[in-house]
Amino acid sequence: MNEYEGLAYNEAIDALANQQTSDESTDEEKLTAVAASDDEEALELDASYNCLVEQTLHALGYKSPGQWPEEDLFYAKPSVYEQLEQLLQERRNTNVRVVIGESQVPAHLIVLQCYAGTLQDLGGNSSSSIELPVERVTPRAFELIYDWMLARRPRLCRLGLLEVLRASQFLKMPQLEQQCNCCLAKGFHEAAAVCLYLEARLLDMERRQRSMLQRVGGFFLTLVASEEFLQLPLRALRELLQSNELGVNTEQETLMSALRWLNHNWPQREPLIQPVMQCVRFALVPPWLLVKLHAPNGNPELNRIMALPQVVQLIHDGIGYTTTRLCYGNDLQAFRQHLERFGMRSPLPRRWIYDPACQYHHRLNCQIKQQLQLRQFLAYLKQLQTQPKNHWQTLQFPDPSKPCQLCGQEQPSSVPNSTLAKQPAFLHKKCTVGNAKKQQNSSKTL
């Protein structure tokens, strides 16, 4: 095939391909035209029988019900507050660690911030920790405080109460501090008050709880028989000896208690004689017994203290008061005027007690008044050390209707005039002269 024949052949092939393509497009156009004509016919048929107008359910009157049916369709579920409380009580998902010394306590920061003013400005995250000084907040105190925070009706335990009080002051928790003070004010007396004071000394809170010693009454002599009494600091001893609730049979027992404390660490306590002896109410001791105290005897532990000038002056003041009181007799109004004239005050009585087991105890108004020897007092303290721990609760208080078991005498309603006969001669003479002068002044007034 030559070159011209080849060109003719190719042109013939191209012409055939173009003809097939045009035939296909013509068929498609025919099909499209047929389909369109079919749709037009279908629409004409629908329009002839479809007369439905489309409407919504709301237009047809269907609405949501305003109330539930009468049957209960609600199901109970735990309150979110109960769930939160359980989560907090079980300490799940805690977000803070409280570090106290070597102890670490997991906690929820939001709980701490609800009550502790010291921690309210802290921001919390999953890795945060709070470090508290162990000298102010002990691990036991923090656990007790955290339980107090989570409890609905919190109650405080006796054990660790002072630790909780100290921690509440550091954490600035006024509600807890107030509850602690309320427990201290109402729940501690006698032996419990002494134990609490001793605990306060260990926690370096002695000054705040020193007033607990003023609640000691019938337990006083049992305390004097203990080693803790000898270790009391001066201020605590004065707080104790100045109490009106001190349970003693006579003021001589207060004096002997002071002598026991002073002689324990002699001569280091010799400079403390005056502040200690000022707590003894010598005006409550009969004057003839005060004279015997002033006189030397065979007891060096007593003589070295009673012979000091400051102690002698206290004894003389007591003698002056008691003799003046005896001189006025039953004329209490004149005696009060005498005290006002000289700027004096009557000493307040103690809480007088009576122990039938004691060999030297007499009832309050018994006519027999004897000098108490230091050896007798120490023997009684030794006896108290062997008694049951509740022996102090069996002590009796003044009852004029009962006789004194030691001497078998009935209790008089007041101090008899015969007591003047038991005074030393110079005291009796002084009272006689005083009464004569009063009679002269009253006759002049009349």
C-alpha cells in the first residue's frame, strides 16, 4: 500500500468513528425526550386524583401533655449531697496531702477550707500538699479535727482535747475552739482537772490551763501526797493555795502543804518563802495556835521557815485579826466597822472537809483545837497514798448535827465563850481590856 492509499484508509476509519458517536448522542436525546414526556403524563394523572393538603400534627391538635398520668413514674435516686458525703467520708479522690512531721494524711482541700481559716487562700491540684508544724498540730489532733469536720453532730474525745484546742487556734477554727473551751469549762473538776493541767504542762500550755487548779477541792490532800505536787512551779502552787475551794480540815493543813513544797528542794526554794506563805490564811488559825507556831520547837524544817522575819509578820497579822474578832464576840456589825476603819478584810473560808479515818481531824465547830505537827501531817499523807483512788470522794463536809468522832462532842451552833479561857494569858487580858473600852465608849454615847 502506497502513501496515498494509507491516507485514504485512515480517513475512512475516522469518518466511521464520528458516525458512531453521532448515532449514540442521537439515541440519548431520544431517550431523554421519551422520559420527559412520561413525567408530564404522570403529573397530569396525579393532579387528576391527589387532592390532600399537607398539615402538621400541631395543626391537627396534637400537643405534649401538661401533666403526667396519675401513676407514679418517678424513680428514687441517691441525693447528690449523700453521694458527696459518702465520697468525703471514704476519702475517695482526695486532692491534697497534709504533711505533719513524718506523717502524711490524704484529704479533700474543699473540706479543710470550709472550716480552717488558715487554709482558705490555698489553691489545690492533684499533686498539691500542705505542710503543718508538728509543734502546733499533731497527727492525732489533725485526724480528730478532720473527723469533726465531716461529722454531722461532732463530739470531742477527752483524749487529745488539748491538742485539738491548740491546733484549732493555729488553724483559725473559732467554732471548734469554742466547743473545746465549753468542754474544758464543764467537764473537768477535782482529779480530772489536775490530770488536765499536768497534760497541759507537757504540751507547753501550762499558762493557759493553770486555772484548772482552782477546781481542786476534796482532792487537794491526795494531790499533796503525790510527787506531782512537789514539782509544781511557783505560780501554779500559788494558784492552788489561793483557791477558796481548797479541801482541808483546818488552815494548818494548808500551812503544812506549803512547808512540804518549800522543803522539797531546799535551799533552792528558800527565796520563794514569802510568796508561798502569803497564800496561807493565818487569820483562819486560832491565835493560841499561831503563838505555838512562832515558838521554837524540835523540828528544824519548820523552824527555819517560821523564824524568818517575813513569816513572823504574817503570823502577827493573823494574831491581830483573830484576837480582834474574839474581842468583838457576836457583835458582827461592830467588827465589820472596825475592819472598814482600818482597811482590813475578812479572809474567805476554805472548803472545810472531815475524814473520819484521819487521826487528827475534828469537825468544823468542835471545841477542841490542837496544833498540827508536821510529822502527823506526813503520816496522814502516807495513809492517803495507800487508800483507794476514790477515797477523796468519801470525805465529809461540815454537818453541825453530827458529833465529832475523834472527841465524841456535839457540834455547837457557834464558838463558845469558854474558848477565851484556852487562850494564852496575854491574849485573854487584851480581849478583856478591849471589851471594857467598848463598854466605856458605849456608855459615853448613851
